[in-house]
Amino acid sequence: MAGPYPECAPAAVGEKRQQFGSRFLSDPARVFHHNAWDNVEWSEEQAAAAERKVRENSTQRVCQEKQVDYEINAHKYWNEFYKIHENGFFKDRHWLFTEFPELAPSPNQNDLNDWLSENKRNEVPEGRSKEDGPGLRIEEQHTCSSDSLGCKPQMPPVEEDVTQKFSHLEICADEFPGSSASYRILEVGCGVGNTVFPILQTNNDPGLFVYCCDFSSTAVELVQTNSAYDPCRCFAFVHDLCDEDTSYPVPRGSLDIIILIFVLSAVVPDKMQKAINRLSRLLKPGGMMLLRDYGRYDMAQLRFKKGQCLSENFYVRGDGTRVYFFTQEELDTLFTTAGLEKVQNLVDRRLQVNRGKQLTMYRVWIQCKYRKPLLSGAG
């Protein structure tokens, strides 16, 4: 994005990121000394230029016939995406436990610190660029306690027919995968497992059970066939979070954490509220919904050409997958309408640097944490 390199002030208490907010660009001449800079404040000129760019690339909309195709065949476009890229396109999200410590409620701290230290050297921002490099495959096969989770250690990966069976049943409180677990996490839009596997590797809580689902059956198959997939601690299944007629394989009020990482942005805007409402009902009182997604005027939004805009701030990529760019206010409305209380809602503006090509790229992401209120009278 054109314009002078903005200087960054230290993170303010409240809406600014505290975890990653530690590297600030005070001298523009040093911009290529690091791969990324935190909490980058835009000048008025930069903000105005971004707004103009979005207006320009939104003037020509995709025709209605094509829009219907992208909606009806969305699963086909995502399946094709994962078939082409498989595991080589993705990189495990090393920042998870820094930004979302809720995912590691009682880990072995030494293992966690070692894992974070190892991945810190390879810090790569979230996105869909092939420059992200190959995914990190975890070769060690996890073991499990059949007493704590009620499963056999040699249980094979979950087959699709079983997945579909659970999807269409009314789930009973004591008859679902991970029913004996004491801490349950669901990731919606799991892709090839770049969030799930770091959680399983790092969080040694014997009572932990992780559910993960994706719109793409190809992505779920890649998760299930990964050497790190342990059906004693994880249940992967195909699910469309916009499908109101298909149940999740867990009862209401059973989940401690729900994760949405760069997934809600792929949903048609007018279907987002009902999707969040359904997910909210799965949380326990005090449970948390964690989100990280694209913010308004992110570099990816500014790069779209005319004719790729579906509706305001909603676009289709060249491969047929779609993406929306949020504001904090829009996300706050979605979560609070679903009955959740704000814990965190911040904009993460980062200056990403390609030192080899001497390029600067301005990324805008939004990070949210919303909690389900405790029952009346609960502590």
C-alpha cells in the first residue's frame, strides 16, 4: 500500500493487543530489519487511499447467476482448493497459545515454552499466500487413557458414514464423542488441522477432547489421515455451519471453547448471525468463543480487481472461494446478538515485510473473545 511508513506507538490498555504488541517501528529507516511490526497506526492519507481502493474495486459486481453458483457449489470450490494444496500450502499457527491461552488451560509449561520458542524463529502471519511455506507435520502419535475418555487406544480414524450418522442424530448428554472429557474444544473450519494438531501436541490435559469440522470433506479427510490424528482425543467431521437442519455431534451447553479462525469470513453475510446463534447454544455458561479473521481494508481486500465483488466488502477469489472483511462493530453485533459478552475485540494492524524483495504489506485482522454469561446466581 502506498504512503509513508507509519511509526507505531506502544499498545494502549484495552483494545490494543498486549501479547504480540512488543515490536514497534519508531524509525522508518529500520523497516526492513524485521519481518513484521506490531500495532501499526495508519495515517489519514493511508486510510483514505484504502477506502478509495475499496470503492473502486466494488463498482462492478459479480452477476447474479455466478453468485448463485458460488453459493450452491461452495463445497466443490473448497474441496478443489484442498485437493490442489493439501498439506504443503499451510503452516501451523504458532501464535495460538500467545493470543488464546484459553486453548492451553493446564499444559506442561516446559513443553509449551519449548514449542513456542521453536516456532518463534519461523514467524509467519496468517493468510493464504504460498509464501507461507509448507505445513509442519507432527510425527509423534498421541496415546490416550481409555479410562478418562472412554475409547480404545487403537481406534481407527472416524469414517465419513459415522460422521454423517452423528450429524443427523439428536445428541444425548451421555452418548457423544468425548462425553467423558472435562474440557471440550470445537474448531469450526479446521482446514487441514493447523490449529487442532498444535493444541493436541501442546495441551497435555488428560481430560481434553477436541472436535474439529470443516465444510470441505477433502480437508476433513486430510485431518483424519494425518499421523498426529488421535481419535481418542479428537473427533473430525464434515459440517456446514450454515446448515440449520444438521446438528453438531455434541449437546447444548457442552463446550468450553469454540474457535473460529479465518472461517466466518467465508460465509455469506446474511447467514452469519444464525450460524453464530447456533454455536453460542453449544457453549457452557462461562464458555468462550474465540475468533480471528480479516479486517476491513486488509491488504487482501485492496488487491481485488473490479468484477470480483459479490456485495459490500464480500469478494470471490480466483479459485471460487469467498471472503468477507469485517469491522469490530459488525462482529460485536453478531456475538452480542447471540447472547455473548465481550471480553476482547481488537484490531491487529501489522506491517508485514518481505526483506528479500524489499516489499511492505499492511495486514488488518480482527481478534475477538466473547463469553457466554454465567447462570444467574452462579459464581
